[in-house]
Amino acid sequence: MRSSLAIARAKRPSDYEQEPAPVELSQSPPVEWASLLAGISTGKSVLKYGKNHTIFAQGMPADSLYFLLQGKVALAVASQDGKEAIVATVSPGEFFGEGCLVGQSMRAGTAVSAGDCALIRVEKAAMARVLREEPALAETFITHLLSRIVRYEADFVDQLFNSSEKRLARILLLLSRFGSDSRSETVATGITQEHLAQMVGTTRSRVNFFMNKFRKLRFIEYNGKAGLTVHRGLLSVVRDRD
């Protein structure tokens, strides 16, 4: 008798009812890390950087983690042959560099400010200590870590099954922190079409084509120095079947 796994492998995609891959847009609300981390007296520092500042680079010692208060930070990885891709962006109320807490000795990627930003740097030992001693902080930290895992899983599904147009629309909605009650939201300055192309997994020319299309449909709007505004109509792109 053939196993269920073998039967599943033998079936073609057309044998199943075709449903669009889910588009996950829910995000955890921003956290006021400054107040939650107030109890750390040593091993903590507040930092401010301008645009395109390298906060840490791939291959550097992983000895601390960061909590973003203002601005945006791009996380990128580079291959041995020099190819680089942005794998995530960090918004206020989120953290990054947490791999140091689970045995990561070297940074797996590079963190660069996408514009002016303010953040809190906490040394590995100090963070490990406060997570043991402060249950409320530990619960908040774990909740947001699990939310990030769910988000990465949704990103993976999005990359596998959705078109580049739909992936771009989803990225713009996430970057603007578009909520269920939002009518329009602004993407922070510093995110370029090259960055978007790397996050979507396509070429800059394709991103430019879709951005012009979204603009003509009035799904997005360029506001000069204020950045890029995303309107509610863009949700129709991610909700349509390919």
C-alpha cells in the first residue's frame, strides 16, 4: 500500500482546489522599550545615527541586541561572491540582533539605518540577566519574537506563491504599518526602489513599473521629503487572486 506521503507527491497541483496563498498583514503593536528597559543600569546605551550608518556588519562579534525607538533599520545579508539582499526592515517598537542570546557568536547579517534613527543597545549579558529577573519584560520580548517568526513564515509563503506585484504591495503595506482601520499611512523616508527590489526578490525596473502603476491607480502617492503615502486601495492588490 502506498503511503499518504507518496500519494500526495503523486498528485499534481491541479488535483487540488486552487486557493490563493494567504497574505498576512497583521503586526504586533509597537512596544515602548525605553520604559521596559529602564531597570537596566549597566550594559545599556542610547544611540542616534543618521542615514546609511552601519550599526553592525556581517561577521562582526554578536555581543548585543538593539531596540529601535525611532526611524527604520534595514537588515541585509551578503553572499561570498558579494551579492547582497535586504531580508527585513525594522520599525519603531521592534528589536534586532537577538541572535546573540542563542549562541550566535558572529553577526549573520548587516544592519544599516534607512534614515535618522534612535535606538537602545543592550549588551548580551545585561539582556540575559533582565530576562531572568523581569517576567513582564520577558513575556513581552517572547511575544514579539514569536510574532516575528509568524511574520517570517508569511514572508516565505508570499515569496513562494505570490506574484512580484502582490509581494511589492504587501511590502509597502507592511512598511507603512497599515492597519485594519487605516485609510492612508506613510512609509518612512530612506527606503529606495533598490531596497524594495531586494525585499521583493525582483529587479528594480519591475518595481519601478509597478510603483508607477500603483501611483496612476492612486494606491500610492509621493510626497517629496515626507516620503511615500500608501492608500487603502492598495489592499485590493494583495486580496486579488493571481
